[in-house]
Amino acid sequence: MIFLNLIVSEIKYQFRNTTFFVFIIVVVLFYSYQYCEEANRLKPPDPNLVYSTIEATSKEEKLVLGYKELYGSLKSKNVIKYAPIAKKVKLTDKQLQHIEKFIVNMAPNTNVLTIEPKDIKIDYESMIDYMNSLDSELGGNTVLGPKYRQFIRAMTYEESLIEYESQKDDGKITAVYARMLADYLGISAGLFVVFLSSFSLLRDKYWRTQELIFSSNVKSIVYVGAKFIGLFISVMSVFLTIGLIETTIFLFQANMYNATVNFLDFFKYIIAWVAPTVMFGIILPMLIAIIAENSIFAIVVKFCMTLILLFNTELTGQYDFTRFIIRFNGNNFYQQFASAIKYNRLFYVGISLMLILLTTFIWEVKRNKVMGGILHGN
Amino acid sequence: MEIRLNQVGKKYKNIVALNEIDLTIPQGMFGILGPNGAGKTTLMKILMALLPADTGEITINGIPISQRTKIRECVSYLPQEFSFYPYMSVLEAMDYMALLVGIKSVVKRKEIINELLVKVNLIKHKRKKFKTLSGGMKRRLGIAIALLKDPKVLIVDEPTAGLDPDERVRFRTLLSEFAKDRIVVLSTHIVGDIEHTCKNIAIIDQGNIIFCGERQHLMDEALGKVRVVEIKCEELSDIQSKYYVISINEANSGYSVKLITDKKIGEEVKPNMEDAYLVKMLSHTSDARSNFQELLC
């Protein structure tokens, strides 16, 4: 009961905190200018625009795309492997020499930027055999192997139209847009939640209420936990409201375009993908701030971490344990990454729970070691 | 009901904040007097289990200080720099702290809060935001918050700092009322705070307890050491260089100077509490003069 009341108290605080309103404005602007700009929703595709990507079907196309994939591996000297989280496997010098030899035989004297099907001198099966053998050599589950291999190209207008009709009819379209929304909201969560969370525990110190709270008989886990959950609910309420807005738009459009929508998809993806990012975005700065006793330092650390992550993450496809934000900015191939994303999200829920315990422990240590008068600047 | 300290010591690197002190604090108002930096706040924080002592033993009503949870159940603390979230009203602040001290029932919380706000004369201001309260109101709110858990021991650190004389008197009276069936430990560097409220006092200086006992004993010890001399204007600097001057008043032909000395000069006067404190401090340390000046200011 006390725990619940403290949570309510924290929520009340957030909803009359100026920083929280700034946070809402920034998130809404981000949503409006990033997501809404791209979101076609249930409107039919425009013939003048390029929509998404699609798996190539002809062997000729696949040979060209396979050549580019092998060329990319040669240049980056690594191959992506899912185990089940995506990670880069470094290629040995011997393997690199083999790849180089293979692609030279595959399309001699060819520029990768201008390669066409007529430049390819081997058949499709030979290329697949080579990719499979390299995949086995690397222990399987690489992007070259049968499980994760894809030959992707840009979608034509006609293909977009077919895909649109299919998604519109079977209700998949809300899931597609829910993933895209979760992608943008995840970025907002990663970047901006820190401005609230880094002050959450140190607020007591800044308002000189800390000693009074330390000397009360509240359990440390109750106090820290209530602050965490209160802020989590406040932040998630903003994201879920955006999810509600999107759901409402889709429900209206569903009538207009005679489409089927799933009204739970937005909430599902916001909770599954964005919530762990919010959890991590709250508790890590709380911990840093309480250790360093400095909120600004926590903001700088977390903000830089997020920027570094964003600049080093592809729009889709990288879900190893270092990615605390899920980027999935595309319409297709979700099933291929679903398991990796699931493990990533579970990892961040787990790590956040552990960090709550660690923050509580540090808070308890600080609670029992308040410095005396002259050393406290009095 | 008592607090016992046995050989309690605390160091911050090379600074000795408390030098293995022994102290027994009985029921009622107990004043801890000392200049700034004497170790009072450190002592208060140790008593509140907010800071561990390096050496020694402390028990509060028989409970060892190491049992922090139990200590926090029966001891309340009003810190030196009491403040609260400025956006909260008096009522919200009380309710929030009532939650933290573990009062689960809403009805009981309301009942206790109203009762305490009446006691500290803040009931009319219960909707006011903390940031709009005067210094005295804030202190009274602090007391009300400290009394939420109905503590056996109330520790108050420099309670009247920054208050005007009216508020100061009202605050002391309030503390005296609460001390009837409790231990109230009042730490201050202002002699007036304990002069009329604390029967028992301790004087702390540079981490040492230099006096512990009844207030009257301190006054008795100072008897014969406080004198008033009438001097001419040109003699003032000479007197100031030879004696510890407590006060200087203008007189007809020059000045009337109150000073501390063992010499039979001028006229002996009955020392007040502040005089007695200064005599004690002077006898304890040779470099106490700077502290006296601070106190006189």
C-alpha cells in the first residue's frame, strides 16, 4: 500500500514537472516529424515513390545480389551471425583470400557498383554451394547460410501495391506500422528519458530533503523501486498515448479503405520493444547519478551512449546485447529477426532489474554514510 | 529512557570530529552547545544512524545504534538545513513523509497530520506550498514531520538558525512541550536556544565534551570570573588586549566593559548562561577567542 502510494506520488510529481512537459513536447515533435512523415498508413502506395525492399526472385538478380554480399564481407572482413543475437564473426586471412578468389572468378574485371547479370560467369547453384560451405565453416547461422540468406532489392510500385493489398486484407499492416512506431519511440526513449531519470533520486539532495528521507524508516527498495516505477509509468503513458493515437487513426482509416486492422498491435510493440529501453533509460542514469552524485554527468554519459549506439546501428538487423534500442525501420523480414529481438529485450529487462537492486544497494550505502556538518559545506 | 555514548570517535581523514566522547542524555530537553565545526552535526548524524562512528558504542533506550531499522523507528531527526520539495503543499509534504514513516491507513494519516498541524499552528496554512512558507513556518513543519512517527527521541540540529526572535521563542516553547515524555536533543551554537529550555547540557569543542551536566552547574562554575569595569575611552584597546571582553557598553565617562578574568578588578557580576559558556570555552582552549567573537556577533 505504501509502495503504491509512493508510486502515485512520483507520478503526480512528474505530471506537474516542467521537464516532463518538455519531454512530452520533444517526443511528440519527434513522432510528428519522423514517424508521421514516413507513415503512409492505409493509403495506397504512390507510383512516384520507392517503397521498402523485397526478396529477389530470379536467379540472375540473386547472382548479382550474392556477388554484392560476398564483396561486402570481403571489404568488412566479417560476416553477421545470429546465435541467436546478431554478432559479427571475423573472417580469417585464408577465408578472405578464398572469397576474393571466388568473386574474381564469379565476375572477372567487374565494378561492384555497375555489375549486371551478364557479368556473372558462374551459375546460381555454384554460388549457393560456396555460400553454404563458408557458412558451415563459420559454424552456421550466418547471413550466407540457408537459414538467414536473403537476396533483397528495392520494391517496384506494382509489388508495393500487391504487398499493400495483402497487408490491408489480413490485418498485418498495423504490425508493420507498430514496429516502425516502436523504432522511433525507442530512439526518443533512449535519448530523452535520461533528462527525467538522472534527477529522480538526486532531487532529494537538490531540494535538501535527503536527510529527512534517509532518517525515515522507509525500506530502501521500496523508495528506489517506487521512484523507478512511478517514472516508468509516467514515461510509458506518453508512449502508449501515442500508440492510442495511431490505433485510432488506423481504426478510422480501416473504415475508409475497407481494411482489417489489429487494434492491439501498437500497444504490443510499444510494451515489448520500447518498455525495456525505457527501463534501462531510467535505471542506468539513476545509478550513475547516485554514484557520481551528479545528474549532469549521468545525462552526458547516457546521451553519448545513445548517440554512439544510433550512429553505429543499421536501420534494421542488429540486435546484439549492446543495442539497448531496437531499430527496425522497414516493412519486411521481421520473422527473421523476431527471436533475436526477443532475446535482446529480455536481456534489457533482466539487466534493468539487476540495476534496480544495485541502485538500491548504493542508495542504502549513501543513507548510512551522510557526512558531518563542516564537511558537508555547513 | 536515555541515550548512552561510550568512547564514541569519528575522524574525517585527518580531522577529528569526535574524540572518543562519553555522554549520557536523560529524558527531557538536552542541549548540545558548541561553536561551528565543533562536531555537533556529526554527533547528531551518528545518533540518527546516518553516519557510522569509527569507535565506541551507542545505545538509544537500550537499542544499539547498529540496529538502524529499530533506531529509525524510534528516533526522529530535524536536520540543520531543513527543506522540502517546494512544489508540495504543507498537507502533501506531511502525507508524503507519513507514508515514508510507514503509516498505511489513509484515515489514520489524515487524523495524525491534522492533529500535528494544529499543534504546530499550521492548520490554517495546510494548503500553502512549501516554497511560500516563512522560515518559522518551515521549521514548525519540520517539527510536525519529525513527530509523525511519535518518536521516543527527537534530534534537532540548529533549529533556530535564520529565524527572527519571535519565531525563535515560539519554536523553543514548542520543543519544550514535546520534551515532556521524550528525549529532545537540541544542538546549537546559539546559547539563547538552550538557556531557558534545557536543564541538562553538554558543551562540545573540537570533538571533545568539555562540560556535561546541569545548566546551573555551568553557571556556578563561572561565578567570580565575570566582572564589569568602568574605563576611559583611551583605555579600551589596552583592556581588549589583556582580557577576554564579553561586551562593551557606553557609559558616562567612557565605557562599561564586561570581561572574563580571575583578577579582582572592577565589580563582580552574576554570570548569565552566555557568560558561563564563554568562561568554560576560555578555560578549555587557549585559541577560543575567535570563537567568542563569532558568538558575540
